[in-house]
Amino acid sequence: MKSTNPVAARLARTLCLLLWLPLTPAHALSNDKDQPIHVEANSVEIDDRQGISIYQGDVDVKQGSIHMTADKVTVYQKDKRTERVKAVGRPVRFQQQTDKGQTVKGRAREVEYHVTGDELVLSGEAHLSQGEDNFSSDRIIYDRKNARVKAGASAKGSERVRITINPGKK
């Protein structure tokens, strides 16, 4: 049976609209993925046959405007091209600039950056912010190319999503 409660219906429509507002206007810097990846760490183990590099201890990763810090970072390559970067920390932190000059920041216990798909997956106490707008959940997927965010159940997480959206300037 369909609900006819107008307050509940209006609230549901408002929440659906608000979920798409915060990050839709700003796209990641379009040339970030074409920049070289620079990594600094206390130690590294490289297995060329497997295409895996493991960096440990105060790891600092940069690619264009992307900056990530972590305790441990594993870089996966195929045919000499980086496909994926997995970072673990307490927490892993990242930030990047958008084409519109805004800064997107995030933190989580684990961040997986799919280089070819231009997607960041934040897991474990995940938090993502752009300007004054914030998302928190156990799992957040940030599609950098299309400036889309999925959190909670839509990102295959198990916790509720907490969102703070601040009114824009008049």
C-alpha cells in the first residue's frame, strides 16, 4: 500500500535532492590522472614480476593536485601502468583540487584509488568534504571524473550516512 503522508513524501524528495547537491558542481582537475605519481616512504619492497610495490612508514603520495598520506601504500601495476593504489593508515588522508579551484579532502582507515577509473573508495570511518559540505559513513565512493559520491548502502556500506550541507552564499 502506498503512503499518502505529504510530510514524509516531501522529506524523502528533499533528502534525495540534497544527496546530489554537494559535489556535483566541481570536477577533479582533469589532468591529474595524466601526471606522474611520486611516492616517498621509509621503506619499499618492489616485485616487478607481480607488478606490486609496497611502501611503508610515513608514506607520501602525489599525483598532480592529489596528495595522500598513509602508513602503508601498495601500488599495483599491469603492463608497466599503475592501475590501483591502496593506502592503509590511522587515518589515510587525501586532498585534491578541482577544475573550479575548490579543495576536496577525505580521510579513512583505507583508501583505494582506481587510477584508470578515476575513483576513490574510502573505507572505515570514512569522511569526505568539499568546502563546508561533509559526508561521513563507513564507506564512501568518490567518482572524481564525474564528481559523484555514493555513501552508506549505495556504496555497499553498512552504516548510515551523515551529511552536513551548508547554505551557499547569497
